Amino acid sequence: MLVSPSQKKILTILADGQFHSGTKLAEKLGISRSAISKQLKQLNESGIEFNAISGKGYRLEYELQLLSKNEIEKQLSATANGLIAELEIHDCIHSTNSYLVEKAQLNKSDLADDHAIVCLAEYQTAGKGRRGRDWLSPFGSNIYLSILWIFQNGSASINGLSLAVGVAVIQALEECGVEGVELKWPNDIYWQDKKLAGILIEVSGEVGGPCSAVIGLGLNFYLPRQLARSISQDWVDLSQILADNPAKIRNKLASMLINHLMPTIAEFETDTLSCYLDKWRQYDCMKGKRVNIYMGKQVYTGIVEGIDDKGLLLLADEQGTVKAFASGEVSFRQS
């Protein structure tokens, strides 16, 4: 979905959630009413839901707050702002993670080793989750955020980074009034046993030398119900959690996420995972639950005993034997 300048203007006008007549929209954009109708049809086919009522006009099914670089930067802390070399916002991109991975590969010598490149997008044509899965990315509805950072001591020095990032994401959500959020090992944010957000970290570079890491976050604000039918797991978005329309805090939450993520990422090689273990364990939604862990064709079943000091998942089988897992696909067993 390439959003045209006219479509962006239409969405900006309709973002307030109120009715706007086709005639008024045509006047404001300087185009015909038939052109307005065509543009709205294209947006609707891309997952943006409208109400159209004769005599009243058009209204978005769900109020939007489009990303604003100015609004986001105004709410950044001095610490976070000082750690950012570039903040980019794209209307449309294949994937914020893929974009920064490519940028790291093409501009290795130009990347600062103590400043991040931060990328946000309104829409992703090829958003991705863990294990190559697609990440549903409707326009203007969610948070698609990636951060590129250079770590000096190699990939081994950032083991457990995804757990620390999870803690930072929950702290940002709590600061914006989202309560009851928990962590599912190793990379997911949950609310009442439903997935709210996912973390994807992609690392490239030398084992013992500098490496680049792209830390990506996809967080559901509002998933159009028609599009969400394709999701196979239990999910939730902020529109179901918050009493007020969460669209009103989209720029604020983007800022709070960056405020918490930047120092966590920048200081991780010094602080290491040990500084985040207690917090992670407080947010753990899996401990004491029976799960399946899938590793290739192998399936392990047992009770989660939490995580060890290296961030490995501890699983006790029926005989009480505890095994530690560094990776694997974890599924809550249904009773």
C-alpha cells in the first residue's frame, strides 16, 4: 500500500473520527468527488475501515493519530535524545527491521558506535515476526518501531537482550496507563494470556568484535477485525485494554518506548542481563503453567519453573527433571 499525498490528506482530515462530507473533502483537496470516492475505496481495500452515511459523509471506523516526528521528539527525554543520530518516520516501508538491517550492511563505516538510528512506520508491506512469520501491519493503527545499535563486544555480549527489551517495553506501557501487561519468554508482550506485542532482534557482525543489532517492536493499537481473522493465535490490542481511545496516545507511547528502550540498549553491554532479571521475573506470565516447547519436530511438555540467571527457560517434566532451553517455540497448553 503506497499512500498517495491525496490519501494522506484524507486520512489527516478524517483522523478526528468525525463525519466529513465528500463535497467538503473534495473542496479541501482540490479534486473531484469521484476522485475522493476512488481514494477512499483504495484505502478501504487496504484495511482502513470507513462508515459512509448518505447526508453525513465519511467517518473512520476507528480514530487515528498519525505519527508526528515533531510530537515524538518533543516528548523524548534528554538521555534518549542524546543517544539518537537519526529518527525516521516512513508512510510505507517493507519492514522497519529489514530497512535498518540493509542500512547497516550498506553503511557499515558510517554508523556511529554510540548513537542509534530509530525507524518508525505507518505501514509495512512485509512486516515480520519471529521464525519468518508475517506481522499484520495495517496503516496508521499500530506501532512498528526498530532501532539500530552497534555493540562493540560481539554478539555473545548481548545474550538476553530481548528479555531486557521486554522489561523496557512494559515500563513504557505502564507509564502510559496500560496495566496488567506481562512477558512471555523470550520475546512477547502479553495481556491476559493474549499477545499484545512482539520483539524481533536481528544481529550481524563478528562474534568477538563489533556487531550491529536491529531491535524491532510490533505493538497492536487497533487491529481491524476483518484483517485480524487471519491471525491464528490469541491476540489483543490497546483498544480492548484501555477505556479511552488509545489512538490519542500513539505519539506519546512511541516517545515513551524510545525513552525506555534507548538507555536499556545503550547500557546493556555494561549492565548485562543480571540488572533486569528481577524485573523480568515480576512480569513473567508463564511460571507455574503447563506448556509445550517446540524445537523442530521435537516437542517438550512440562511446567515452567521460570528463567535462570542466563535467561534460559526452565521446564520441569513429569518426573521433575528440569531442562534449560535457550530457544524454542512456547505454546500454552489448553486444558
